[in-house]
Amino acid sequence: MRKSIILSALAAALLTSFTSCNSDSTVTSDNNQLNDSNVVVSDAAALSLVNGVYAHWQPLSSSFTFIIELQSNKMISFEGEENEAGPLNSRFEAGPDTWYQVKVFNHLFLGIVEDNNAISNISRALQNGRVTQTGYNAAVGKAKFLRALAYLKLVQLWGEVPLLTENGGSTTERASINEVFNQIVDDLTDAESLLLDYDGDPRVPSKQAAQALLARTYLVWGDNPLSYDEVQAIANSQTDPAFTTTPSRLEKAVEYADKVINSGLLALDPDYSKLFGRDYESNKRGTNEHLFTIAHDGDNVDAQGNHQTHCAWTFPFQNGQNGKGFSQNHTEVADDNLYNDWKAEHPNDKRLLKTYFTQLTNPEDDFTYTYYTPYYTPINGKGVDQSYNDAENLEITRNSVDRIEIRYAEVLLTKAEALVQLGRNSEAAGPFNQLRTRAGIASVDVPTLDDIKREWDYEFTYEQFSLLNSYRWKDLISSVRKVSNYKHFADDWASKNTYTSDEAAFFTKVHNHLVAKYNNVKGRNYRQPIPTGLSGEDLGITPQNPGY
């Protein structure tokens, strides 16, 4: 009961502040009605207060995909009618009232407000002797870690955003890119000093998780995110901006990646396929690759089950050859080429058959189902619970797989990429080739940036990196427009096979989405539109991002 009251109060406070018409309005910890005398009375209460923030992260586990993967060349969406939020993102037609943009933006800020209140109240409780230093470290370290992660998502997707901390800040005035990144670094540096070493439980933020997030932050910042003015200059263009870097930040990315690596606490799981599924979630194998995950225990238990899996594979054996029809799932692989091109380059890559399924045998009826033109496109294998020994293809009905936010493979690839961008390509071979060795493909003595880009695609396909990487590399438009080479893009696609009416209807949608991606992607898509509030209200954040 206490938790629900606290969440309601904080949500109301945030919504009130966001609907202010004064661009200079501020919020401070003195304005809230919660304090250490009635909330933070022990170490356990302090940690419980911070844990309430997860209620805003859990509903976003799949929602990130509906922005980050759909706005790429890798995924399309048939979620309802074409004016629904999924298809709008798939077609680069999202606007300020598109649900996934509204949901992600608002829940990230709701979590930030809860982080701010928790930090303020727990700090007072420490001064008043109601919590110990150990309790303070655990709770405030987690709050600052989560706040930093939220701001990193916000600045990557929306650019300049309002900056709110326990010390105040504007709810409507947008802070500069550098101001936001400086706050992220401050929070993560504090979290690094407050949190304990990784102990094998990735659901709990650790010192090494903070260091990994610092490495990610400096890589993103080192690739010089576009300012508002720079996006405005290309908003209606289909030409990508120039790629530039800040070497000093890339050096920091290497430094923090090395801290994680040199701790000796993390490692690659020797079997890539064992990273995904309920039986393998949250480091149950004890291999220490999962570094930070968002816990999910199913729709009936937590704020929202992890629909990352549900949306990719809603009803596994309704589709494809031997299926009952063409159920148009919420997310679909964009076309066969994503599988074909990978197989042509690395036919023995162990990750390929766990990332894309073209055939599956249903253990319940022994039918082999084909997911390949003209029956279907390949299936996103990471959306299938692969943890069952005898029934690997059973659907996930409770959406209870934890979402992996950071795994050790990212740390290795972050270091390799930062080194390549610094011109130290031969040094990048060590961390880079650890991933290729596990995948069973040839090592590279001197990896190039193109090698790095492909490795991001192969290692992290559909793990919510696609759009964010294109923002970093400044190749969003050129990468999306590669769909013009896909099988179902050309106007004469239907003449190349014999289709049933159901198949033709399905692939007509595929074709239409690919053409829409090609035509609609523009410079404005280097930013998401500043959305409305959860109830459709104007948040008062100005100016709107260019082109929306």
C-alpha cells in the first residue's frame, strides 16, 4: 500500500510540473510531501524506495524495440492498422502523439523524478541516523545508476532534454547535449564509487555495471551527437551528416571498458545460444556475461511482462508453411536479405541460426515449419525462448524473460570500436576477436570501422542498438535506404514467385513498409519528436525537435 501511495504522489508531481507553461519553472526536493521521517526509516526502506523506480523501466523492455529496431532496415511492424504506433515507427511516420514515443519519454522522466526524491530523502535520512552508510551507498548508488541510464536513453533519442536532479532544474527548458552528458558522467562516477563489485546477480547494479555504462556513455559522447541546430540543417534532407569524433572521450571509453575487463569478474558465455531464455536469464548458468538486466516475472507479477519476446513470436506455429495462416505479429524481420547476406558472408557463424530461424520443428506435432519466402520472412530467433532442451520452440506465454541491458560482449566491442576510431586498429584485434572466436568465424588482425559495424549487427541483432548506432555513426539515412536492395522492395516482387492470397497480402505489406522506409527517412529522424504527456497533455518543452 505504501509503495502505491508513493508512486501515485510522485507521478502526480511529475505530471503537474510537465504541464507548466513557464519554461523557467523548477522543481526542488522541498516541494514534495515525502521525507525521511515517514518514508526512509531503515536501510531496507531506503532500498525499497529506489526499487520503486523499476516500475517505470519494466514497461519499456519491448517499447524500446518499437523505436530503436523499427526505425532501421532490420524490422517492420504489422501491429494492427497502419495508423497504429508500431507501423508508424516502421514507416518513419511517428509524431508527438505516437504511443511508443509518449510511453518511453514519460516513463523515463517518471523514473528520474522518483530517483531524485529517493536521493534527497535517503540523504536526509543518513544525516538523521535513520540509515547506515552501507544502506545509503546501496540505495543512492542504484538511484544514480538508474538516473544516468535514463538520461542516456533520453539524450540519445531526443537530444537536448530538461535536466532535473535532487538539486532542482527546469521541467521545460532543454539543457545542452554536453550538460546532459556531464550529468550522466557525474551520476555514474558516483555510482561506481558507491556500488559493490559484481557478484553474479545482474539484476543488481554493480560497480562494473556503472563502469560499463560509462564506457558506453563516452563512446556515444565521443561520436559527437548532433545538436538541435545540426539536425535542423538536415531535417528535410536525405543526406547523412559528417561523422566526427572527440578523441579524449574515446580514450575514456577505453579506460572504463578496461576497468570492467581487468576486474576479472566478467566473461563471455562459451555458448552464445545460452544467453537468451528463461532458464538462462540473469546469469543462471554462472558464466557472468549478463552484466545488468531488467527483471521480469510475467504479466501477472511485475508492472509489465517482457513483451520483447511476445511481440517477436506471438503465436509460433500459426505462421509459415504448415501453419494456420499469416498472423501478422507486432514485429517482423524486414526481409529475407538480412539472413541471406549474413549467411553469404559468414555461413558458419554460430550466432546466425540463433538469431534468425528459417525452419523449426514443433515438438508437439512433429511438423517442420518453414519461415522463408514465399511462406514468410525469417523469424527473430532472439524472440523465442531457446532455453528448453526438448522443446526449444515453445512460445513464452507469461513474458517472463529478463531484458538484457548490458552484457560483457558490449564492453569488449565498445573497447574495440573506440580503439579503431582512435586509429589504434591493431590494438582493437584482441577484444574484437574474442567475439569472433566464440562465433566460430575467422579472426581479423587489423579490424576496420566497417568490421566493427558488422560485428555490432551480428552480435547484437534485435537487442535495441540499431538506431542508436546509426545515430553515432551518422549513417541513419544510408543504412535505412539499403532496403532498396531487399527482395520485396522492387515493384515486380510478386512476379518472382507464386503466392496464395494470404501470402500476397502479407508480402504486399512487407513491400509497402520497405518503400515507406526508403522514401520517408530524413535528417529529422536523427531525433524523436518531443511527445505529449501520458494523457495527451502538452508538456511545455520547447522548441519541438526539427521537422515535427
